[in-house]
Amino acid sequence: MQQKIDEILAYLNNKLTAAKSSADCQAIRVEILGKSGKITELFRLIKDVPNEQKSAVGQLLNGAKQQAESLISAKEVAVANEELNQQIFSAKKIDITLPAPKCTGSLHPRTIVQREIEEVFTSMGFVVEDGNEVETEYNNFTAVNVPENHPARDMQDTFWLDNGQVLKTHTSASQNRILKKYPLPIRAIFPGRCFRNEDVDAGHENTFFQLEGIIVDKEVSVGNLIYFMKEMLSKIFKKEVEIRLRPGFFPFTEPSFEMDVRCPFCDGKGCPTCKNGGWIELCPCGMIHPQVLKNAGINPEEYSGCAFGLGLDRMTMLTFGINDIRELNSGNLKLLKQFGIKN
Ligand code: FA5
């Protein structure tokens, strides 16, 4: 048996030395280790070996099989590497001095709407501020008049971090910092990503965007709020728009409102976008609560302010006719190709 094994291994070595390709190696593997391979055939002889020698012969054959396996595998790896090198180096030469192909991607629909809104507000003297995504409990809640244990905290189910901070639940979390940062009067907008521990559906995400605006000056009134919102919406929808205020509740504004816009798609006659109601609920807003001003060191006897918190995803969906908010976070390139605008 040992002699047969030696002959097969010698034969194998010769064949492997001559092998030039993966296909050659595959053929050798079949010839030696395949169903009717030379070593496989040797295993069939075990039945004729006397019982007391069966174990020793079995060991011998297993050793031969392993040896053949590792010789073939080593050659397969070497040949595969060689083939890869051939592919790389014999392929068409790349001229690395050529300019890169122009492939700049496109803007996300939400970014397009955000930039348009920013342009409108900056043209009216607003600064654009950035906000943190991780916020202190104080800024997210207490500074905007939602003290600890106040039931209003339940309005926004929050992701708490181990260090006691939160993923900001609304852009209002930046109000205190911005009110302290700028000298009065202040006109600022601050778009940003917000997080809430919410069930996701076509209209709600756990990660979404808002765009907040504040105006603090002497004698600011609801009239200012209406004026700025109408200006913004008219520019975005490219037509004169009508808005209405309904009573709302937010601890950080007094009075608080829900602002609706007369459906710009059907002029209020009724269509699928406004669910035939003629009005679209757009954004909550109100006059900044005196306590919020005080918390930022502003005297509410002297100054007043108004604020709004626009749902940027909602505005994007309206603008582009997207009916499921989940599309916006999906990373789906089809969405970008359909609505994105080249940067
Ligand atoms: C607020 O977050 C207030 N901070 C807004 C505000 C600012 C009021 C300043 C007054 C003055 P609200 O929870 O309603 O309010 O959210 C505002 C907008 O954010 C909603 O109208 C909606 O468009 C959007 N929004 C809220 N939760 C989600 C969510 N889970 N998914 C997508 N958009 C959301």
C-alpha cells in the first residue's frame, strides 16, 4: 500500500508542477481526490485488507489524503494569485494623471428645502445657527420651561444617555444657548436633527429634522410671526399663501398656536395632499414664554419674542409630494435620483 501511495504522490507532484491554471488544479483535484480519484480508489481496497491491519492502512491512507489535499490547495492558492496578478497587470493601463470623472452626487431633498428656507430667512436678517444633537437635560427641557417632573415632559419620549444627557427631542433645545449668545435684538433660525423614542410610521420617525426660528426684540407680536411665516411659505411655494392660527399648547410659548396653511396645491378646494380639508397643518408656534426669556437673562418686561418649530421632513414631503417620511432616511438612491438636485 505504501508503495502505491508513494507512486500516486509522485504522480501528483509532477502534475502540480506542470499545472498552470485554476482549471488545471481543479482537474488534478478530481483525478486524485474525486469520487473515482486515485486516492479514493485506494480506500476501496481496505475491505480486502486483513482485519488486524485495517486500522494501520486506514491511517496511512488518511495521511496520504491529507498530504494530497494540502499539496493541491497550496498550488491552487499560488495559481489563483498568479491569475489575479495577470488580470491586474495585463489589464488596460490606467492613466492616473487623467482628471477624475465628474461624479459629485446630489443634494438630499430635505437639504434642498432647508437651504431654500435658510435663504429666505437670511434675506430677512436672520442668522442660521447650528445646534447640538446631544443636549443637556437643562437645555432640552428646563430652560424651555419644562421643569423636572412636569407632565409636559411626557409629550416627547426621550432617548436618555448614561451621563444624564439626552438626544435632543426638539430644536427648541438650542433656544437658551442662542438667546445667551447674541446681543438683542435677535433673529435666528436653527435647523437640526431631533430624536424621539417613537413608533415609526409613514408620518413619524425616531430621527427627524426640525427648523426652528426665534425673534426677540422690543414689542414683538403675533403679527411678526405671521408676517415672517407668510413670507417664507410664499417663497417656498412660489405663490401668495394664506395661513391661519389655531390654539395650541407648549410650555415654552404663551400663547401657543398651531399654524395651518391654505393648501397651496388646490388653493383650499380639497385634494389628496390636504385630505380634502383645504388646510394643511404646518407648524407649531407662539409667543416665547417670559420664563424662557428670563432663563436666558432677558428681561421679559422689556423684550418679547416669538418662535416656531417647523417639521422639516414634513415640509420636504409637501414640497416634493413624498408620502412616506421613512423614504427620507432610507438612503435610497432612487429617491435622490428622482428629487435630488446636483450640488
Ligand atoms: C415641538 O417640537 C416644539 N418644540 C415646536 C415649537 C417650537 C413650538 C417653538 C412652539 C415654538 P412638536 O412636537 O409638535 O413641537 O414638533 C414640531 C414638528 O416636528 C411637528 O409639527 C412635526 O412636523 C415634526 N415632528 C415631531 N415629531 C416628529 C416625528 N416623530 N417624526 C417626524 N416629524 C416629527
